[in-house]
Amino acid sequence: MLDRFNRHINYLRVSVTDRCNLRCRYCMPEEGITLIRHEDVLTYDEITAFTRVAVAAGISRVRITGGEPLVRKGVTELVRMLSGIEGITDLSMTTNGILLADNAVALAEAGLMRVNVSLDTLDPEKYRYVTRGGELHSVIRGIEAAQKAGLRPVKINCVIKSNPDETDAREVAEFCMKEGLEVRFIRQMDLASGTFSVVHGGTGGHCAKCNRLRLTPEGMLRPCLFSDRGFSIRELGAEEALRLALEAKPERGTANHVNGFYNIGG
């Protein structure tokens, strides 16, 4: 698929839940959020049916996100359903890693190819502070389990304040080099103000090369992370939602006042 700016759109990010088992300070408001009603969340059958249409239209890369995707019951079955769609060449998941140790083998057996794990510091106390209670050792165990299960390459997403020379970022980079992991440094973003930058070590944030569409848990297909536009796959149908999202994809993102990172997948 080509958008109005001749960009090749082949990447679909599917947020399966707005729920998470962490409360990271740059993602989740301290007071919490108003959660989507369970009956409003897309079923796995709906996600698979839409993805099948999207792949037929030109999508070849699919990433499962959240919230935290591993807190949604039966998400391994969704992986199995998506992995059966001919034409998907890259099926991945972004996770905070807390539940990964218990799920890595099942995910790999279901057809997941690789994972991105969020890790901003190797200091256990800082990790608890940033995540409001998370345990670093659970993430490390999850990373090790993913490698053993063959979910490679394991990529690490490290959020930074300004640059990769920050102390925590350098320590994460050293850890990744030692353990054979790939690291991407993501400058802290703000959806409402439209603050974002190019990802160090990745392709995100480079608007001229953006190849993504995003599906939210309640079925809104969004053309850009930094845009309020969205098209309901339930109300419009898959084909029409895809057409409208492609036409509405902006040359450059501006701001998003209707979503948070917890329900659009970053």
C-alpha cells in the first residue's frame, strides 16, 4: 500500500489491551485511567479477520502491543491465529517483560518470531521508581527466557530523557552488548504536545519513512501515533477503514489528544 506521500505502508501495530501490570511514570497517570469496557475490546476473531484483510492489502509486518499484551488472557492463542495468516513475514510483540519468562516458550511455539522488551535502567531501585513497583529481576528472567525460546533478535527499548549518553542508557547498552541484545533508545515523548524524535538504533520517529498503521483495543484504526484521526473497523468494515486511514495518514505527526501510550502501543 502507498499513502499520499508515496510511503510504503506495510506495518500494522495491534494494541490488544489498555491494561498493564506496571504504572510507568512516562506512560500511565498516577491516578490511573478509565479502562475500556471488556465488551468494547476487539475479540481475537475480530483482530484476526481484520489482519487478514490488511495483509491482503499489503501489510506484511504485525506487532502485538498494549498496554501490556501478556496480561490479556489467551494472547498466545491470538499469536497462533495471526501466525497462520499467509503473507505475514514478521510477527512480533512489545512487552515490559514481567510475564515473559512464563510465556516465552508458548509464544514461540505459537509462531511469535521476536520480542521487544522495555528496559530503561539496570538499577533495581530506579526500576521500581520508574515503573511504580516493578521488579527488575523479572524482566531479566524474561529476556533470558525469550533468548532460550528462540525469540530472536531480542530488542531492548530504552526510554531516555535526551540522549544515549545518560548513565542508565549507557549501562543498558553495555548489558545489551554483553548479552547479544539489540538496543533502541527512544527519547521520552508527549502525545498531547506532539513532542517526539527519531529513535536511536531504530526507524521510529522518522516521519518521511513511516510505514505504520495502528489498531487500538476497541477497533479504531489510526494512521499516525501523533494524530487524533481514527476509523472504526466495526462501523466501517476492514476495507473502508484501511482506505480512510491510508488517505488520512499525515506527512508529519502533530499531536494526539484522544489516546495514551497505554492504549495505542507507542
